[in-house]
Amino acid sequence: MKIGVEAMACHIPRHYVGLDDLADLRGVDRRKFSSGLDVQNMAIATPAEDAVYLAATAAEKVLEKFDIDPNDIGAVVVGTETGVDHSKPIAVYLHEALSLRTNCTAFEVKHACFGASAGLSWAVDWIASGRARGSKALVVATDIARYGLETAGEPTQGAGAVAMVVSDEPRLLSLEPALVGEYTRNVMDFWRPLHRSEALTDGHYSIECYLTALRACIDDAGPDLPSVEDFDACLYHVPFPKMALKAHSCHRSAEIGSDTARTDAERASYETRVAPWLSLNREIGNVYTGSVYLALLDLLRQGQVPDGGTVSLFSYGSGCTASLRVGQLVDGYHRYADRLDPADQLAARVRLTIEEYEELMSEPGSQGLADWQTHPEAWGLPASRFTYLGTKSHVRQYVGI
Ligand code: CAA
């Protein structure tokens, strides 16, 4: 039985900031962001576009675009580090938003940028065990990546959600159920204390931890893991696109056994297996747990890799845990390119001035308030389905939920 991703969709906030504008305002050489980090734009979520809104909108899209009957969904798993409540999971809001059946399981997974990968793994095992009884799982990655104004992490922010339907009828990508490399170690590279909406990070150390985790996952996967050059595409967690270059270099040197300077062969391998699928990450910025799946969506929408192509997926969650998985593109996957393409969403975006961006980032939000209202129109948003309207007696209010 093949198990994997049957359908995918993403939702991106309506506003974005140009990294050149940010570099100019911060007095930083533009090339540091455009070449040093390889970032171009980053999506900025308004208060009306919280993690529930982003997730529900992506989830509704995936069911509609791939004609999936909501009654076929028997599990909803949301991966996020941007939860809206210490107790109540976003998955339950989604369950109502999509009018799913009640004999369904629903939960949220938190582990920095790893939550959705844990959800995907769980969904594959749930189906393989037979417990799904023919049902499909909806796995959604949703995050708002924030470090705050004038921090080192500022150019590596972003926001967005990626929704996947996982089933035993994958139309896009099948996953090897048992060929996995895993790694966990307690490190303080990135964290967000309960009272904060902005993450704290030891940035350079976090890069070191990420690469150590990747090497350990390659080791743990063992001899059945294909050689890096045998993959048609290598997808990595993408906090900023340059990280994927560092990761690919590390992946190759873990096999070749040296940490030598970048060679032509390494550059060619990166240009073929990694770089082509970073265009959405470059436009949207860091979507934390969804970022490796944004790269997957980019690959699928381009349809350049032949049917049956082999793909590696490396997911890293600070703190830290990581996994390396192997997937195979399903025959005919490129037929779905149009349904996957978020070009219309990107084209409809509004570029913020840096003054508008700073105002938005300084918005105090609803944290800790019993009653609070936000007005989507004030941010140039129509009050569409699932937009967040604020709190009443500590209860979150959404259009249509
Ligand atoms: N022209 C061209 N390149 C330039 C340049 C210029 N004028 N100035 C600097 N650069 C290059 C640097 O050489 C460097 O490239 P290399 O790493 O390839 O050498 C790059 O631009 C960045 O420069 P710095 O390292 O000096 O930048 P920084 O100290 O301001 O911080 C950062 C960079 C650590 C990534 C920071 O943005 C940060 O803390 N980000 C958040 C943490 C993060 O993303 N960690 C990633 C791993 S953890 C993870 O993946 C989980 C997650 O999602 C958060």
C-alpha cells in the first residue's frame, strides 16, 4: 500500500515587506539580505490573519481544489509554534470551520518548526496501522514567524500555512514509511517563552544545531538512504533560503567526508536539486513548520522532476528535533500543477511601506485581554471567512467559526 500526500494547498497573508526596503531603513547593505540570506520579500500577517485563519483558509482550499469530501477526513493535525491558546488546539477550530464529521480525531503538535512533520509522520503511521479505516488525515502547518523590530532575525520572518491531505491514495508524493533518520537533543538555539509573541534565538548557534541534526539524521537513516546525488530533489527546512545551500553542502560533505570549500560539483548539485524549489520561500519568508512543505509545493507546481523522482525531506525544529524522510513523486503528479500554484495569491498581495510594517508589528494584539476587537478593513482586508475579529469574554471570534 502506498501512503503519502494526496493533495496540497497554501495560504499566504495579504501583505508583504520588500527586504531591500528593510535593508535601506536599517542601514544594511542590501546584498546581505538578497545574497547573504537569499531573501527577497517576507509575508506579514495582520492581527485579523492569525494562525487559525491561515490554517483554516489553506485547509478549505485543499479540500475544494482537490475535490475531497470533508466526510472522508478522520483526523486533523495542526503543527504550529503560534498556537492561540495554552489548552485549546487550532485543530478543533478547523474541525468546525470545515464541518468535519464527529468521529474524527483532532490535535495540535508543537515543536518549533517540526510540528507539521511530526503530524505527517503520525498520519502515515495511522494509515499504515489500519486504524484510519479508509479515512484520510488533514495535516496543516501554520505559523507566524516573528523576531521583532531591529533584531538579527528580523529579515528571516514571514507567515503562512500549508495544508496536506494524507491518504492511501497519494496523487502527489508517496512516503517511505520506515526509511527515516531521526535526532533529538536539548539545545537553546531558538525558543519563545509563554508570555512572548516574538521568538528569541541564538542565531549562529541555531545554524550549527541545524547542521549537526542533519548530519545525525543522515547517519541514523543508515545504508538504505540513497546517495545525495541519487535524489532528484533535496528539500530542507528553510528559515531563509541560504540555509538550504548550507544544508545541501553539509549533506554532500557528510557523504564525501570532507568540509572543503564549495566546489563546482557542489554548486551544480545545489542548482539542480535544491535551488529550483526555493522560489516560494524567497517570496514568503520563513513560515517555520511549513517551510519545507512550501518548497515541496514549489517543486510539485513546477512539475519538472519526472514521475517516480526521489525526493528527500529534511525537517528541523529548534530545541531540537529533526527528521530526514524519503518520498517518491507519484505518476501523473504534474497534472495537478495548476491547482497547486499560489500565483494568484502572490499577485494579489500588497507591499507595505516600512512605516506601515513597523506600525503593524507594534500592534499590541489581544494577548491577555478579555475583550478586544480588530477590524480587518482597517488593514485593507475584506472580512472574509475565518478572519479573526477579536475576543469576547476571552473567547476568540472568527467569521464563520
Ligand atoms: N554582501 C553579501 N553577503 C553578506 C553581506 C554583504 N554586504 N554582509 C553579510 N553577508 C552574508 C554573511 O557572510 C552571511 O553569509 P554566510 O552565513 O554564508 O557566511 C550572511 O550574509 C548573514 O550574515 P551574518 O551571519 O553576519 O548575519 P546576522 O549575524 O545578522 O544573522 C542569522 C543571520 C543568524 C541567520 C539571523 O538572521 C537569525 O538569527 N535568524 C533567526 C534564526 C535562524 O533563522 N536560524 C536558522 C537555523 S534554526 C531554524 O532553522 C529554526 C527556525 O526556523 C528559526
